Amino acid sequence: MEKSMGNNEIQGYEPFVDELKQLIHKKQYHVLKVINAETINLYREIGEEIYRQQQEKGWGKSIVQILSQELQKEFSGAKGYSAANLWRMRNFYLTYRDSEKLAPLVREISWSNNIIIMEKCKDDLQREFYIQMTKRYGWTKRILTNFIEAQTYEKYLLNQMNLVLILGKRCKYNW
């Protein structure tokens, strides 16, 4: 029979424990990313179905209220099925349905950040900028909103243009 040993009797186990902790954290983060991506996929599919059914059956706005009530009844503990959010899902689908470049990117940031970007940005280039920055720097809703309101994208473009002009002048004078 194996003798049980206490922590004091085992030497050098701390690095092993640290490795396991890192592995657990890594896998937990991965699971959260998968859940987020699937939630975004679900919301896009719901938005597509709402749009499709409205087109095929000629349903108006009232169907969204009915859907909301029925979904909230069926999934009573789940958030996200308010009429307002169902409209966001429909708009989300319409916004990104033709964008091969942005469709995979939206799965990499949260739903709330996607909504802010979708509702506050004018075009796909601006949306891509904020999606990439949110993904890279882990921006929260508040930080993202602040950067959009501060016109960070427009300032970035202006700086890029200024750099091109400066470099163009330097090259011109170096001939």
C-alpha cells in the first residue's frame, strides 16, 4: 500500500501545480471563446430566420414581439430574447450577411461590443477597425464607446494620411 504524504514531504511540486493552473485557465478561456462564438452564430441565425420569415410571409414588426414572448416563456432563465434584442439580431444579420471579411471577425468579440459597433459605425472599414481593436486590446463596452465617440478611427485615418503626405514630400525632395 502506498503511504500518503503531506505537502511538506513532497519537494518541488509547485512548478507542476503552476502548470496545471495555467492549463486550466487556458482551457477555461478557450471554452468562453467557443461559447461566445456560438452565441454570435446563434444570434445571426435567429436574425436571418426573422428576416427570411418576414420576407416570405409578409410579416411585419408584430412578429418580433410575439417571438420575444414565446422565447422568453420557453427559455425563462436566459437573457437575450427581448424584442429589442431580436431586432438587433435581425439587423446584425443584415449588416454582416454580405461581408465575407467581417463575418468571421464578429464571432471573436462579445455581443454587446458587436451591437455598439454595428449601431455606431457607418461602414465596414470603420467596423473592422473597431472589431480588430476590441479583439486585440480586450476593450469593454464603455472603453469601446469612448473610442468611437472620440472618433479614434477618423483620427487614425487622418494620421495615416499625414504620414503618407510627409513621406511623399520627403521622397520628392530626395530626388
